Amino acid sequence: MANTNTKAATSPKTTPAKKTVASKKAPSNKSAHIDLGNESRYKIIQDAAYFMAERNNFAGEPQTFWLEAEAQVSGLLSQ
């Protein structure tokens, strides 16, 4: 008995459509400046100062930790 299912399973080849790629803008040389509200900035500095003091087993002056945290946060926000 011959195989009656002789239909070839071929389909015409199609080429995929070319995708257009959006060009990326070159990064600007301007440094980004993040502007937080006073309360948010205060809270970030407060938390940073606390963690600095904790790392030093709270040995030292709180004002020193605060000033160091304030300098670090200001530097990070102005990048």
C-alpha cells in the first residue's frame, strides 16, 4: 500500500521585515543636578550621618558625622 500523504510540507520563505533602530542621543557633558526638597535632603543627610556614627560605634562628635554626611550627599546630588 502506497503512502497517500505525499504532500510536501514546504512553505515559501519570507524575509523578516527590517526593524528601524532609534538613534541614541549622545550623553551631554552637563552634569545632572538633582533637586530635592529641603525635608527630603535633610532626611537623607540625617540617615547618612546616623549610619556613619553607627559604623564608628557612636564614638565621635555628632556634628562631625553630620558635616561629613552633608558633604557626601551634596556631592552625590550635584553629579
